[in-house]
Amino acid sequence: MIYHVAKGRGHSIIGGQRFDWQENDIFCVPSWAWHEHANDDDRNDACLFSFNDFPVMHALDLYQEAAYTDNHGHQTVEDTLEPATTVQQ
């Protein structure tokens, strides 16, 4: 999955690692990684657009989906990832 942050700010937990994001960021979640997203602004919405290859995975009979059931569906954060690069606009 590829995510584009259209507006807002928040964070995602990807495979137990926290990744903070804000408007105009783009990030990728590997297909094998558990992931969840959270809005960090209690006054404004966050909007993520996602792009995926699900039609191909379905056609090849490779698509799998499962719910994360431990810890009431939330991962334990083991580390925080820093963005690799920051682009100034």
C-alpha cells in the first residue's frame, strides 16, 4: 500500500514501529506488515489516500487479509521511524 497524506497529521504503526506523518507526505506499507493509522489532531481531520495492487493480487490468487487481534487490535510500539528525507516546498 502506498499512502499520500492529503491533509492533517498523525502517525501509523507499521510492524510495531511508529511513523509520524503530515500533509503532503507519502509512505509505503509492505504487504506483509500489520499496520494501523491514527489522527494526532483532535480539532482537524486527517485524510489519507491509498493506492494498492489488490486487483493483481486477487487475479493471481495471492491476496490475504487478517485482523490483528492481540492487544485489542493495536500493536505494541517497539520503535519510532524517522522520515528518510524531508522536502521543503
